[in-house]
Amino acid sequence: LILVTGPARSGKSEWAESLAINSGKKVVYIATSQINSSDLDWQARIESHKNRRPSDWITLEIPVQLSEALINYSYEDYCILVDSLGTWLANILAQDEQAWHETLDSVIQSLLNFKGDVILVAEETGWGVVPSFPIGRLFRDRLGSLIRRVGVISDSVYLVIGGYVLPLSDLGRPLKL
């Protein structure tokens, strides 16, 4: 289990893609974004990601049912690349606290039980000002909790920032929950 995290436009997706290529396994790319044809910038971002992917990768568009997708592809000869946890979270942000915790626990359990390789890309959003709107604070707090829960169970954690890859799991130690 590998977590690749960092700020926007840092290169985290490219690093995760290189890890998937080097796994030597059949790659299943889970795109968590939802296509919005009225948002041309979003469409351009999606196309940029698509154009970088090798043609032999299986691409699944999974905006919500992440646990189920992980269960369906839990084979030792697979490498699953999920890009990204922040976008997935945005798709389910309307869940109440109980539903959110159940969803989070389900994803963590799916990751713990996964038989192949999983690479997760996640955005770091909590390094700046506390958002002034409740929905922004909710997103930032849930994403931070999600990244922390995934990070402590990961075999490797990388921070990609300023065009550099830092192997956090080699440099530090996990903070237990």
C-alpha cells in the first residue's frame, strides 16, 4: 500500500503513475473525477491525465463506490492506482458524520484486505488558512483524517512538493491513531 500526497500541481500523479508502471503488474487506474462537460478547465485536466496513461491500463471511473472497486480487483497480480482521494471525498462530502465514518472504515478495511498493490494519490489542503465557510472546513478536516488513516497503514508514504519526491516513510515514523 503506497500513499502519494502533496499540493496541487506538485507532480504527485506523475510519481504515482511511475510507481504503477514499475510495479510490473497489470494496472487498473481508478479515476474518481466526474465528467462535467460545462467545465472546460476540468475537462482539460482529465484529458491531460488520460494522455499520460499507457494504453494497456484498465481505466475505471469510480466517483463514489471506492471500497467496492477495491474489493472487485483484489488480486495479487494487480496494481490499483486511485487518483484521487480528494476528488472522491468531494463526491461524497454531503454524507452525514455517521455515514462518513462508515464509508471511511469501509475503505480502510478494503485497503487492509487488498491482495495486490494499491497506490493512492491524495491532495494536501490543510497547510493554509482555515477555510471561512463550513463546507470548506468539513472538506479539509475529512481529507486530513482520511490521509492520516491511510498513511499509518501504508507501507510507503511519499510527499511530492516543489518537484521533489520525499519518502516520508523512510524519513519519519507513523503517528499512531
